[in-house]
Amino acid sequence: MDFSGEIINWYMLHKRDLPWRQTSDPYIIWLSEIIMQQTRVEQGTPYFIRFAEKYPTVADFASAEEGEILKLWQGLGYYSRGRNMHHTAQIVMEEHGGYFPKDYNSLIKLKGIGEYTAAAISSFSSNEAKAVVDGNVFRLLSRYFGIDTPINSSAGKKLFTELANELIDKSNAGIYNQAAMEFGSLVCRPKNPDCFQCPLRPGCEAYKTGRINDLPIKIKNQRIRERYFNYIVVRNEKGILMNKRGANDIWENLYELPLFETHERREPQNLINQDDFRKAFGNKVLIKFVSPAVKHILSHQKLFATFIEIENYSEQFAIENGWFYVKIEDLESLAQPKLIFQFFENFLKLKD
């Protein structure tokens, strides 16, 4: 069976009409590839359209303020992608004369661009014969060839990358790569794959041996870390008290409420009696409102957040902790984690 030919033939008949498939501009392709990482097409497409309209060239992206980019990114998650993109756009302006690279060897040197993304951009923009190996391609190859080497092991990544590069149609590298990813997304799905409509079924080892649901094999991820976030809501005529997150943790440079993190779930009344809380807000604090606990899942972390509105507090906290007031009408201008801006949407409606 002609694996590559079957994949391409299927793709030409069934491919989705996605906006980034209408161009060979490496900058626009880069935008789509980074935005779509860890993101469903349905969720990511509106973000891609907004970014492409607001920043139609790499020069536009490079000259934007980081906060502006993070604000536009809000709700998409994995905010380091947006920061890395901003850095990369500036490097392209400085070191490549404002022309986004098309070749794999130049692309792989840019921040935030790994092997997969470099292969995607180079093959889609200039037909360079570099195989794209994403989750869809891992799954497709593992099932079709009956490979049980874990896809997230060093040996697995090497094996599947070599195999993908052997299979690539060098004369139609870009089309083949898009076809393989699309086929894995729409036909060889993680759950309930459409085996009966699959043109590769006659040669598929997983189908022949009844191992469709067993492949691909993946080493279990690291243990999920649980964190308990106690957000303090201070609201008065000055606005709402806010904090800007620092580096070396999730949500770098995004805006949130003052945070007291604990190792376990704490009752709000116990929290306001602990020393660090009293140092920040004084010892006469009264609790005005407590939200239900909110669970927020990240890639390797599970957050449990509680929002506590207080009154009768000391005003010394802002100077010592770097917190500051933001007027309600200005909140929309700040890039915030999804957990925070969703709370504001509900809280402000509730309070107003």
C-alpha cells in the first residue's frame, strides 16, 4: 500500500478549509502553529484571526507591547508562548532584516520553535522535506505500523521521527505533512477512530491485531501538583486591589488579586488569623464574602482557588507588597489568567 499517496489523496478530498492554509507566508504559518499548540482548532481559530488582523506582519508583532500581546492572548493558556513569540519577532527584525525565515536550520534557532514547529513552517512555506511529527502523526504511525515503543520516550521520538522522514513525499512535503496531521485528527482519532472509512485499514497492524485502543503507548506523566490559592478581594472607591505576578512560576507578568498560597485547604477565618495575613492587612479584618472553591487544571498542576472579600483592613499592605488599585473600568486593559477574569465576570455582576 502507498501510505503517502493514500494520505495525500484523502487530504485533497477531505481537508478542512482553515484560514492559515491559504498562504505560504512563514510568519502567518508561525502564528497559526504556535497558537494551535495545546489548543483545539475550534478554540484557537478566533485567536489566530485576531492576531493576524492586529499584527499582519512580523514588524507589527515585534513593535507591540508585551502586555498588549498577553491581553489578546488571554484565555488561550500557556502564556509563555505569547512572550516567546514577542521575543522571536524582535529577533527576526534584528537578525533577519524583518523577513521571517523559511528554512529549518534558521527556524530551529529561534526561541519557542522546536523541531515540530520548524518542520511545519519550512515544509508549509517552502516545501522543505522535513517531516512534522505531532500527536496526530505519532498516533497514526504507531497504529499503522504496530509500534509499541512509547511515543514520549527518547527512543520513541527518534524512531517515529526517522520513520516519518522516510515516508514523506519529498515532492509534496508540505501537503503530505498537513495530510498526515489532518488524517490523525479526523480519522485516526484518539478515541473512536473511523476505521471503517479509513483508506489505510487494509495495511493497518493495529486494526489487524485488535490493538487500536492500545496504541500508541505513552509513559505516564509526572505526578500532578496540587496548589491552594486564596485570593483576597479588596474593593473600595479606589477600585480593586491587584498584583502583577513575577517570574519563575505560572502566569508570568499577568495580573491577579493579592494571593496567599497554602499547602492545603484553609478555612478563610483561619487564614485571616495567620501572621503573614495580619502583617499585610492588620488584625481587625472582617470577611465579607467567600466564593465556592474553584478547580482550575493546568498541564501538571491542579489549582484550588477561593476568593475572599474582606473589609475593615489596614492600608499598609500596598506599600510593603507592591499591590496597587485598579479602577473597575480599567480591568479589561490588564492581561489576566483565565481563572481571574472569569471570577471578575461573575463577581462584578454579583456585586453590582
